[in-house]
Amino acid sequence: MRRLALLLPLLASPALAQVQTVSNAAPDIILNLLNRDPAAMHEIHVSPAGSRDWGPDRLGAFVLVPGRAARIALAPGQCLHDIRVVFADGRVAERRGVDACATPRMALP
């Protein structure tokens, strides 16, 4: 019982309580997209580079206000993407051939 009492503070520690998942699968690529525009982003679409379909809106019912960033998980093994953003005022910004592996952080516009 005494040993358990000594271990409890260690188990409650955030650094020690975290569990790391080990997998043979390639990890997802995370793209951090920062909104540097004065208008909110209402839609973010990310598709493999050269695709004819932009894919679903990654924000869904949310908006990305100025100064905030969105973390967008991308499929493993696919680095080059096209990005399309629709702002609250209707403007559209597109970036083609973005290498999310080499540049995991990006700001728009």
C-alpha cells in the first residue's frame, strides 16, 4: 500500500501519464494553417496536388478567425497538396503544389 502511495504522484504527472502509440503505419501529416487576413475563413479545402476535386470543407460548421490557426490532418505519404480557402466576404485564396512535408506551417493570405 505504501508503494502505491509513493507512485500515485508520479502517475498523475502529465509527462508520465501520457501514452505513446507505436505503429508501423506512416504518421499523418499535419498542416498548420494560420489566418493572417482581417476576415474569417469560412471554408478550407485541401486536396492532393492536381486533383480536380477540392474535397470537403475541413472547417465544417466552424470558422477560423483572424490570427488563429487550424490543424489539418493529411493522408500519410502524400506531401503535395492544393489548398483553397473561402473568406467571410466571399474572396477565395488558392495555393497550388504546397509541400506540406517540407512546410508544415503556412499563413494565408
